[in-house]
Amino acid sequence: MGSTFSGIELGKRSIMAHTDAITTAGHNISNANTEGYSRQRVQLKEFDPLYRPDLERPERAGMIGQGIDTQSISRVRDEMLDQRITSIQHEESYWETRSKYYSMIEQIYNEPEEVSVRSNMDKFWQSWQELSLYPESKTARQAIVTRGETLVNSIQQRHNSLAGIGNIINGDIEATVEQVNSYTKQIAELNIQIENSKAMGDNPNDLLDRRDLLTEKLSSLINVTSDNRDSDEFMIHVDGKILVQGGKARSFDLETVTDGTGYSKVVWSDTDEDATFSGGSLGALIELRDKDLRSELQSLDTMTMNFVDLVNDVHRNAVGANNVTGLDFFIQRPFVENTVGNYDSNGDGIEDKSYIFRFTGTNKLNSQEQNII
């Protein structure tokens, strides 16, 4: 004969199991707008019967059921899709970052507006054309000088604007590196909490959601891939190198580049090796600063030097109104005026760096001169 309270116990189990289901439904509704939250589902199963065939039981038909029980509360989430999103999300952020800064560069060029380098160069050539028609006009001569100064100012303004964008990008790189380090540290801490929770037989759904959200945010900054090895050890890689493994997280440092720009390069904190990124917003920022902007500045410098040389070559062979010849129209002033190439790179009044080569000139570098390294 069964226990008198068996029916009461069966009803209690049913109430508790369905209470878990109602509570989980409320949890889902209340977190509908929570970033990174995954809907949770209660898995119900029948409770173990009172009698088992392999054990001693009374002579009666069937097995007496004991109601219902909560088997687990799991997340409704596609892990394969999550890994796919993580692996390609860096491409989207890469192109978004490049698009944003290229819009800024387009505004600097501002072609073919009236105040652009191209329009000022056209006006400069027009002033020479007017002088060829009226060589005795002092007004025409002064117009050439004025438009030449305007052209130089516009070139300098473009150079300063491009360099300013480079400084903005460098600041974004430093901020992004700090953000990456913060995400990796939080993910490693969550790994420890998740492992401890699983060891107790629980499903840490909210912790898993938090980790997945941080991983997605990290994947938008750098090109990472994630996987689970040894069943519970969560790992994150970047360019084939381990970034997070279980409760351990590697980080990045910033070192000042010794080229006079004041820019920072990203290195691994533990090995001091240069860190490379082929995607994500950080990879786009580094490529924009070190390749695209550097190329634009070099093209501008090359154009300016060739333009100055061609104008000076023609002007040098001409004769002025005062019968003087052999004069340059533009005067090129060297960036470094120190005889041994020393210069102040950070503006503190102390010469702390040296150029070790010259573009022009017949004077050779004396290896015995004391230069600043």
C-alpha cells in the first residue's frame, strides 16, 4: 500500500516544476530588451517511479508514477551560429571604421571646391598666363606672389589636416587597446565562474550570455575566433595566437614609435613582440594610420617637391624686371637645420633624435660625429 502523503507529494512536485517554468517565462519577458540575453527554456521530465523492475516491489501491475520534475533550464541558442558571427563580425567593423575615416579624408581634399589645392594651383598658373600677356604689369607680378603664397598655405593646411587625422586615429588605437584588454580580462573571470558553476551541476545561463556578448564585442575590435576544447575550456585566438584560455587572459601594451610622429604601436605584454591584426576596428585603425594616411602624406610631399623643383627650374632660367637671373621662386627650408641632423621631436626644447641620412647635398655623413640615437 502506498503512502498516505504520496498524492500530496506528487502535487507539490508538480507545483514546484511549473513554478520554475512560470518564473523562467517571467525572466525571459523581463529581459526581452537586455543586450546579449538568450531566451531560456525549462526542460520537464517525469519523476522517477516508486518501484523499479530490478528491485523488490509488491505484486501489482505497472509502476506507480511520482509526478513531474525540472530536468534543466537551458538557453535557446545556436552555438555554431555564434561562432560564425564571431568569426566574421570583425570584417563588418573593419569596413565601417575605414568608411568613417575616409569620409573625413574626403572632406579634407574638398575637390574641386574654390579653396582646394587644385583650384589654387589653377589660379597660380592663370596668374603666370596673365603675366605673359602683360610682362610690364606690377599688379600681375604681385598676383603671382600672392597666389603662390595661397597655394603654399593650402598645401600646408592639407598636410596639417591629414596629420591631425593621424593623431585622432592614434588616440582611437590607444583607447581600443584598453577596451580589448578589459574585455579579455572580463571573459577570463567569467570562465572561472562558469567552470565553478558547472562543477556544481548548474547551468550558468546568464553568465554564458554575458561571456558570449563580450566575445561578440571583442570580435568587432579584433579578428578573433572562439572554441571549446576539453569540453569546458573556453579559448579565444587572434591570428593563430591564444588570447584567452580558461581563466588566463593575455593583454596588449602600447610603445611609442621612435620615428618622431609620437604614434604608438601595439605589442604583446608578455613577450613584447609586435601584435598584428588583420581585421576588426583596431586592424582598420592601424592600417589607416600606418599605410593609408602615410601614403597620402608622402604623395602630398612628393607632389609639392616636384612642383617646387619645376617652378624653380623655369624661374631660375628667366630674367626679372631688374635684369637679375638665377633666382628661385620658392625657397625650400630643411626640416632639420642642425649640422649633424639632431632635432627636437616632442617640442620640449631638447634635441632628442637625429636624421641619419640626407635627401640632397654633397656633404657625406661623418660616422665620427656624435649623433643622438
